[in-house]
Amino acid sequence: MSAEGNLAEKLAQWGLALPAAAEPKGAYRPLTTVGNLIYASGHLPIDAAGTLAVGRLGDSMDAAAGYQAARLAGLGLLATLRKELGTLDRVRRVVKVWGAVCCTPEFTQQPAVLNGCSELFVEVFGRESGIAARSAVGASALPLGAAVEVEAIFEID
Amino acid sequence: MSAEGNLAEKLAQWGLALPAAAEPKGAYRPLTTVGNLIYASGHLPIDAAGTLAVGRLGDSMDAAAGYQAARLAGLGLLATLRKELGTLDRVRRVVKVWGAVCCTPEFTQQPAVLNGCSELFVEVFGRESGIAARSAVGASALPLGAAVEVEAIFEID
Amino acid sequence: MSAEGNLAEKLAQWGLALPAAAEPKGAYRPLTTVGNLIYASGHLPIDAAGTLAVGRLGDSMDAAAGYQAARLAGLGLLATLRKELGTLDRVRRVVKVWGAVCCTPEFTQQPAVLNGCSELFVEVFGRESGIAARSAVGASALPLGAAVEVEAIFEID
């Protein structure tokens, strides 16, 4: 099944709609394209209703909720890609994911949180194309109090 | 007007000189070039007199001062580019900006701070070429106590 | 001498073996390749016996120990590269290094810590190829309590 088909099926399973693609809120763009690479801006976890997932892992949010937040950030990245490309089927591969988790100094499960985004990409693009290189780090603070922020590089046809 | 002309005009308006391009202080370079892409190292906010903007947003520094610090980091990136290329007119576009803001856990205006760098790039390169993909995150600590650190990818002719 | 030869000599001097290349622990890969570029995931400091260097700079770990931890992360990156490429001699150049240091808010020597990785790359690849663009930042927390996390971009033949 194509990435578009996978995404439609998953969204239906979850009872979710893809969030609206993020609008530039300042002097930046949601993505830039150089040759076959798309550089996507850091995306925050915003659901289809427009609500931001605010929280701090290890304090007001646990790893399971953080996983859901990272999936929302991933859905936001997909929405941005689809708005740009018209269809996710032009995405050849996820090259690189970088994610920051707003957390306490004691929290050490950043990879488990970021899996919420990474596993979404596997569901949508398949294992070969969806599994990317990745870094997951903790941050003392993120924009607007967001629980996670995820940026990514994609290769397109 | 060219990027060089825009920069010269802006510096005159601000009564500023471009800072000296950063010298490598350790086992790294200010930038590397691969094909048409320049990868610039994380730049700290250093003014033309060589003074580092030290501070923590949400504590010893407010968002307006942070904005100025991010602009200084951006000027440092421009100085590094100009030293490498001879002229900013060879910069086709800013592809990606990544910035960390030294801040308290409660500070959530990292994007407003990073706009200091991003809006400088718009003034110098114009909207089409100067607005890039971007991530803005908080950091508990930065080198030498700097208020911000900004790295970027540029596309050149 | 080739990168492989340099590495073998250094490991012998240090009485060290190259650590085993990191196995994917989740929905990510140790690296992805796009054209001539390798994007390596964030690597943690794990020694040849499999022990993770856990700690916080400015508290439970000093800069000298942090330097050693960053060198371990660098060795892990080399192990990942060698597993992928068969030999380090296919590495043309280190393009970019990004490293986060788990530290207290007062710690400001992130560059000195990251030199542990950067100077390893110089020893193995030589100055011309081994010195890259770099960013070094502080993080309030890193995966598994690791003292440092380092990702990198390499250009290959």
C-alpha cells in the first residue's frame, strides 16, 4: 500500500484527522527543499483540534503521554509534507529525525518518547523507508511549553 | 539590492560593523562546504568589540535582549560566510537554521528570540531567500555562558 | 597513513578495542546514506565492554571525564561507519558534528568536552578531513543518563 493509503488507514483506525499543516508563525518556513531533500522545521505536537500538547516529561507528563505527543509532532510533519508535495507518495525515505523532549533532569527515556514519531513514520512509509537515523535529547524548555519538538530530513522523488 | 548591499546598509543604519569572522577555537571549523551547501558551526553572539552576550533568558536576560543576541549570532554567521565566499552575493538561500536559547525551565519564547537571527537574514537576503526552515529549542547551558547559539545551512551558487 | 591505519595505531596505543557498532534499539537506524553523505544517529558513550558513561558535567563528572566520554561516542560513530562501509578509508571527510553535553546550568565548557570526539576524528582522518563544522550545546538530560550524545554527517567516496 502507498504511504498515502497507509496514512489514511491509520488515521481512520485512530479516529483522527491529519492536523492542518503548520502556518509560518515567524521568520521561518515549515520546510525548505534542496534537490531531493526536504528540511522540515521543528514541529510541535498539535492535535487536529489545534491544541498543543504541553508538558514536562518526568513531571506533568509520563512516557506514554510523551509518546503520543511525539506522534502528534510526526503527524504535523506529515501534514506539512503533504501540503508541499500534494501526496506523501513522493516521499522516498525519512533520512534523519532530530527530537527534543521537554523533561526534568532525571528523565532518561527520550528514545521511548521519540518512538511515537518514528513508529508513525514506519507505519506510513514502511520499515525500509520509514526508519531513519535519529537523535533524541532532553531540553529544559521548549517553545510554548510543548512537550516535544521534532525536525526531520526527507528524501523525495 | 544585493545581499552585500543590504548588509552594508543595515550595518550603517545600526551603527554597527560586521564582527570579525570567528576563528576556530578548537578541533572544528567555522564551516564546511559540500557541493552547493555550507554547513556553518554553532555561532555565539559576539559583538563587533568582541564581547560575548552572556545570559539566561527568563532570568538575567529578557526576550528583547535575547532577540539582539540572536541577531549578533546571525551577524557572526554572515561574517563567517563572507570570509569564506568573499561576498554574500554568492549565497542563494538560507536552507535551515537551528538555534538553542539558554533559558530557565519556565521560558517558552525561544521562537521570538531566534527571530533576531531569522529577521536579520530576511533583511540581508530578502524574504524568498532569507526565510528558512528552523528549529528553536531551550538549553539549560551553552558554551561560555552564551545566551544563544545558532547554526545554519546555506545554499550557494 | 590511511584512516584505518591511524585508527588501528591509536586503539593499540590506548589499549582499546573499537566498541561493537550500535544495534538499533528502536525505530531508528545507526545511519542513513544519501548520495555521498552519511547521516549518523546520535551516539552515546559506550566503551568496548558495553558500559555506558553516565554522568552530569559540573556535578558527577568533570570536563576531563567528559572529554573521554565524547571520545567514546566518537569511537562508536567510527564503529558504525566501519560496519557500514567495511573500511574507514572510504570516509572522505567529517562534514558536521553536533553534540549535547548533559550538564548543570552552570557548566559552560561544552566545547572542551566535545573536543574528545573532534580530536579523535583528527587523529584518525587527519586535520584536513577530520576537522568539521560543529555545534556543542548543554542538555538538562540525555538518554539513559548518558554524559554526552554526538551525531555527525560524513562525506564518503
